[in-house]
Amino acid sequence: MKRKLITSFCLCGLTISLFAVPAQVSATDYDQMIQHKNNEINQLRSQRQAVQQRISHLNQEIGSINQEAQALLQAQDNLYAVIDQLEEDIEQLQTRIDKRAANIEEQARETQVNGKSDQLMHVVLEADSISDFVGRLHAMTTIIRANNQMITQQKTDQEALASKRVESQEKMQDLHDTQSRLEAQKGELESKQADLNVEVSTLAYQESSKEDEKQQLKAEKDAYEAEQARIREEAARAAAMQAQIEAERAAQEAIVVAVPDNEAEAEANTAEDATETVSDVPAATPEAEQPLTPVDTPAVTVPVEEAPSTPSTPSIPTPAPVEQTPVPAPKPTPAPAPASNGSAIVAEAYNHIGKPYVWGGKGPDVFDCSGFTRYVYLQVTGRDIGGWTVPQESAGTVIAVSEAQAGDLLFWGSAGSTHHVAIALGGGQYIHAPRPGKTISVGSNSSWAPSFAVRVN
């Protein structure tokens, strides 16, 4: 009974010690992990200010790019106005020059056919009087002066025509340079906006992830603390049981103290009875004593546990060598075949005839040149060929303009700095978003020839 009580007591103490120590350590670990997540979240919030500053800086850059783009667009509009005026002046000059040339040619022909070179001599000789002579001479002088002025004006107009054509070409080059800068600005704007989106998305994702991890740790801590509360309740019940066992043990010890006195008295009485009994028994003779026969004790055999046999390791078959198939040498890339979906691209492009040009427009209601080509290809092929002309140059294989077929891309300007793009229709025609103030329309190579073409792969 006593041994049972002691064993119970030890078991209770061991149970309490096993429950109590891990609870304290684990709770501390959870607190440390949660504090670590709080520190990471605080660091991210501190970094948010730096990110917000970068975002503000990017917004300023984007605003600056937009302002520059608007200035370039205004300059482009001014150049278009100057070029249009120059073209009108050139047309008027050409008309006047052509008319004068016709008059001069007609006078020269009449002079040659009718012999009017001696007309001044006839006027002088056929004059009726001095006053008639003066009048005729004045008339002839006026005609000659008018012819001379016409010839002089013809020469002046021809020089002005040549000058305006040179100026128009220079303005057109300025326009192309402006359009190239606009396309470059568009690419830079898209790049900055992408950087901005990455900054914002990365920050939001990091903060969300850390918050989720923190909440997960809190949930785990709450669950663990609930479990530890349950364990503590069990420990309290075990402690109460231990107290009860201690009380029972004290009662048993009191009983054990009283038992030895009764046992001593009983042993004394037993000793007296034994003495009396011995005195009544006669002494035994030596002859009666018999030697003790030893009793054979059977040998106890202890079973020896055999060591478990080690299972034999199965042999792994050696794989047979794999015969390598020789890789054929790459064949030279043939010239690209015409786009199989060229007719679908052209059909989609025609769906937007008449829609206005707006710089930066990506559809579906307004477009600029590269936004139009990008939208058409995205709708038909699902492929994004790029948001401005330069990346669209790399969307396929460069070919000559004469090889362009329906669905190919046509570019104006040098490779790497193109300023306009259109979709080829075949037969020397293309469809494009021309410029501000115009709508999507069909153009021809004869009126404005592209520089090179690209067949989209």
C-alpha cells in the first residue's frame, strides 16, 4: 500500500513537470515570433515612406513626360500648319508659274510664226502723227515692260517655289524628329508607369504577407494557450489528487505506528509458549540423526533473445546504357512566309475606319499610330507587339517594302527611331492612324512611302 502511494505521488509530480515547462517555453517562442513579425511590419511601414517618395518622384517624372509630350504635340501641330501652308503656297506658285510659262510660250510661238519681232518698226512707220507715235510707243513700251515683269516674276516665283520646297522638306524632317521623340516619350512613359505599378504592388504584397503571417502566429498562439490552459486544469486536478494521496498516506502512517506495539506483545507470548514446549521434548540421540540428502535444484534456462537479422539489401539493377540519338544540325532559317491571318488583321483594321487620332490612344474608340497596330494584332492574334513603334520593329522579320503583303507592318523612319507605323493592305496601300485632327484611313505608298516593313512572326 505504501509503495502504491509513493508511486502515485511520483507520477503526479512527473505529469506536472512535463506539462508546465514546455508551456512556458513555447509561449515565449510564440511571443518572440510575433514580435519579430511586428518588427518586419514596422520596417515595411518605414520603407513605405521611401517607396511613397519614389512613387511621388515617378509621378513627377510621368507628369514631366506628359508635359513634354504635350509640348511636342503642340510643336507637331504647328509644324503641320506650317507644312500645310507651305504646300498651299507651293501649289499657288506652281499654278502661276505654269500660267506664265504658257503665256510666254504662246508669245514666243506667235513671234516666231507671225514675224512680230519687227512690230515696233511698223508702229513707228505707220504712225499718223507725233502724238499717235508717242501713244503707240508708250503702248509698246508698256507691253514690253509687262513681259519683262512677267519674266522677272516668273523667275522670282520659281526661286520662291524652290525655297519653299526646301523649307517644307526641312519642316517635314523636324516633324519626323518630333514624332520620333513622341514615340520615345511614349515608351518611357509606359516604362515609368510599369515601374510605378511594380513598386505599389510589391509594397502591398509584402505588407499583406507579413500581416497574414502575424495573424497566423497569433492564431497558433491562441490555440496553444488554450491547450496550455487545459493542461493547467489537468495539472490542478492532479495536484488535488496528490493532496488527497498525501492525506491518505498520513493516515496510513498513523496506522503503521500503532501496529508494532501489538506485534511485540504477540511475539512475547509466542516465545514463552515455545520455551515450554521445548522443555517437554526429550533430547534426540545422535544415532537417530540422518544425513541430509541434497536436493537437486533444476537449472533455470534464461532465454536469450536473438538479434534481429538484418534484412538483405535488394540489389539495384544497373540500367542499360541509353543510346543517344544524334541531334541534326539546325537548318538555315528560310525567309518568312506571308502571315496566314493577314486577311483577319486587315478586316479588324477596317472595323476602325473613321475613328479619331489621339496621341497615346490605345483603343477601342481612339488611337494613335502604334496604339492602332497594337490593338489590331492583340484582337486577332492575342499577341502584344509593344506599345510604341520601336518595340514593334522587333515583332518580326524586317523585309523590303516591295515584299510587304496584307497584315505586315510598315514603318517610317530609321530603325530604332521610327516615328510612324501602319498595317499593309497589299497593292501599295496601307491603313493607319495618320496624325492629330485626322481619322483612321487608307493611304498609299505613292503619296507617302514607308521606309521598311516587318513581317510579324
